[in-house]
Amino acid sequence: MTQAAYEPVESPDATTVFPYHDLTPPTTRDVYEARPTVRDHLPKTPLVRSEYLSAELDADVYLKREDTLPTGAFKVRGGVTLGARLDEEFRERGLIAASTGNHGQSVAYAGRTFDVPVTIAVPDDPNPGKVRSMERLGATVLERGASYDVAREWAEQRAAEEGYRYVHSANEPDLIAGVGTAGLEVLDELPDVDAVYCPVGGGSGAAGYCLTLGAIADARIVGVQAAGADAVYRGFHEGHLEPGDGTDTTAEGIASHVPFALTMDVMCDRLDDLETVTDEEIWDAVRATFREDNLTVEGATGAGIAAALRAGEDLAGQTVVIPVTGRNVAADKLVAALEGDR
Ligand SMILES: *Cc1c(COP(=O)(O)O)cnc(C)c1O
């Protein structure tokens, strides 16, 4: 590969993309093609009826337990899919990514699985458990800036200078196809889903459900953002890729303020609605999930649950799926949520 391969190309959104970033939206077929790889490397996750949410909504509510994956979050499905297909060139040079934690754990897991060195840039003051997990998986973790976007720009620049493979958090068809396999697993067990409530940060998870439960089962796919980090919500409803003014949410898994070209493409095509919930609703949902279902979930996951709870009787009689996208909640945030401080 020539040096030009590592130089950024013109980007459709506010992030940096490189020549190896294919911005052709992935299809349902791509998700099926990712499935054998995901099966080879990860366990199938349980789909468990929530008696609490089912009673609360007078519906059949199932939780897709992505928190049971080895990294405790759904993103690792994408990581192994991308890692398995990595060019030989990059196996030596290594991977670099910016992350608040779960994307980094996914890339670190892929690096360990396929024996590729990994560097992850995190914002200052990161979730300490997520950092320890990335380090245990063998990644080099560096605090690089006051916000995720500062860390992201640092990682993008290093990728250009050093020729690392920059693993974008959304503009990666392999990540979307990989995470989409969760939707195929749901379909195996539950062919008639009416609605899915999925938290949206960069939108890879929701895009995966669009391509599976949306496209195949005609389920209504509803994305949910934090009101304090609603750039994708605005981009979706207003039809643009303009970054927001920053982020103001303690649910770091969905604290992104840039709409990404590829996931927006899929969502604009197939997402039925995108809503926002407040941090108060998010942490109330985390607390209720802990108390009533005895599950520990991240704030990001709480967003999907909160939106379903708010829909209330609109969901009566329906079959609803909510992905438990992650369990890696920082102890202080969980304690505050349980005490009702948030
Ligand atoms: C990343 C993440 C999300 C949001 O997923 P996107 O694909 O970025 O929209 C939701 N929940 C958790 C736990 C996450 O780590």
C-alpha cells in the first residue's frame, strides 16, 4: 500500500475518513454474511422476557441481553467482524480508535483475537472500569483530550501519520453488519416483533436493527438519544449531518455530537422514529431495571428502556424488543442512580 492509502479523503460528515472506509451503506445480506464470523467468535446472547416491563406496558417485552457478551456490550460483534476481514497490511501496523469505552473494548477484543496491536484514545476522566477492561485485552489506552471529539481528532491524526487502521465508530460497514447479527438472533426466536427501542449514539446498533428486524420483520425501529446529546436526532429530523454544540449527558455510551454519514444513511432509509429522553428519565430507567429486573445496565441502555416506558399504553398488546446494549456502568453513576440522585 502506498502512503496515499493513509491520507484522509474528503469526508461527507464532520469526521475524518480514509480511503479504506467504504461508505456504501451495508445491506441485510451483509448482516447475513457477517453471521458465521460472529458465531465463530462470540456466544449467541439470550432473549429474555422482562416481566416487569411486560406488566408495566401491558405488552410482551423482551430484553436482548447483549450485556452477556464478553466485553459486556453489543459493539464487540462489529469488532470481530472487522478484525476477521482486516487487510494483512494492517495486521502489522495495528488498529487505532477513539472511544468512551465500549467501542474501544470491541476493537481491543478484536485485536487480541486476531493478534493485532491496538491503541485507543479516550477522553480525560474516562470510565475507569472500561479503561481497565481495554488494558486487560492488551490495548494501549491513552487519555487524549477534554472530550471524545478531541480524543477522536488525535486518533485520526495519528492514523494519518503512522498508517494505523483507524476504526471509525460508525463509518464502517463491517461494524454495522456485525452488530446487526443481534437482530438475526432475535428473529430466530421471535419472528413477529412489532417494535424495537434502541439507544443511538453513532447509530450502528440502530442501523443493525433497521437492516434486520426492520427490513425482514417489518418491525417499527425507534432510536433513542439523550436530550443533552441530540445531534443525530436533529440531523435525522432536519435532514443534515451538522454536529451539535457538544454533549451534556452522563450516559457516555450515547454522548456523541456528530451525525455520521454511513449510519445516518441507513437510519434515514429505514428508522421509523428517533426520540430523545432526559438524563433523569435515563437514570430512573436504570434504577427501575436494577430494582425490578435485577439487571445492571448502562445509562445508554436506560435510554431505550426509558423511551419504551414513556410510550406506555401505546405499546399495549405488542411484542417489543429492547437491547440491553451494555452493562459497563461506572460504580459512582450506578450508586447515584440507585439513590435517586439523577
Ligand atoms: C455505543 C453504545 C450505544 C450506542 O450505540 P451506537 O451504535 O453508537 O449508536 C448504546 N449503548 C451502549 C452501552 C453503547 O456502548
